[in-house]
Amino acid sequence: MKGPKKELMQKAIDVAFEGIRKLEGGPFGAVVVKDGVVVSAAHNLVTSTNDPTAHAEVVAIRKACEKLGTYNLEGCQIYCSCEPCPMCMGAIYWARIDRVYYACTREDAARIGFDDEFIYEELGKPLKSRKVKSEQLMRDDALKTLTEWNSMNSKKRY
């Protein structure tokens, strides 16, 4: 494969190498691109920041949003050294990124201990059947926040 897609994926792979060589986190890198230009590049920072959400994709999305001054990354693509986990895919959807390109598969990652299959399985279960137990509290009180926000003329929808 030749061309810009290969170069952009190579950048994601290169930042993954950078992160593991700095001992900053797992072997993952991501690059957010808009109009063929790299907006942000990031590697996994989970262990160096003690932040379980600091996956390469999430860090790259945060950087891209900051640089572009928006929470909406429509028109952007993300290149990932590995297929994004469920959390990262959620962030990609929330950011409204148009397309995901990935190199390694989630099965490749599972072979070295990064196995997210249990999360995929858990998300398909009813709340009462999940490993992490959920309990609803104070719904009526919390509904007031939704009602107030929804009635505001000055709100910014996303």
C-alpha cells in the first residue's frame, strides 16, 4: 500500500513506538486528520498519568478538539495502530469522527493481554446481569437538571 493513508497509519504506529519507548503506556498510537492534515497525534498514557481513560485515541481526540476549538470533529478521520476498544469507539462516536482506520485487530491486542472481549459481552447484558452492579438513586431530583437544561434558550447542544 502506498499513499497518504499509509503515511498517516505509519505516523500512528510511530507514536505508539514513541510511547512504549518512553514507558508512558501501552503499545497504542492514534492520529486525528482533517483535510489530509494531521491535527493531533498521541500515544497511550495510561500508566504514566494513572488515567485509565488516557488511551491513544482519547488523548488524540482531546488534543484535536483543543487545537480546532470544537467538540465536533466532523470531517476528521482517526488512524489507530490498533482497533479501538469500546471506550475509544464511544469517544469516536461522540466526537463525530467520520472514519476509523486501524492496523492491528482487537484479537491481536488480546494475544498480549489487552483483551476487551469481556466489555463487549458486558455491554450486551441487562444492567442487573453485569459484573459491575448498578443502582438507581434520586431520579426525580436529577431529572430537574435535565428539565432545566432543556428549557434554557442559551444552551449549546452537542
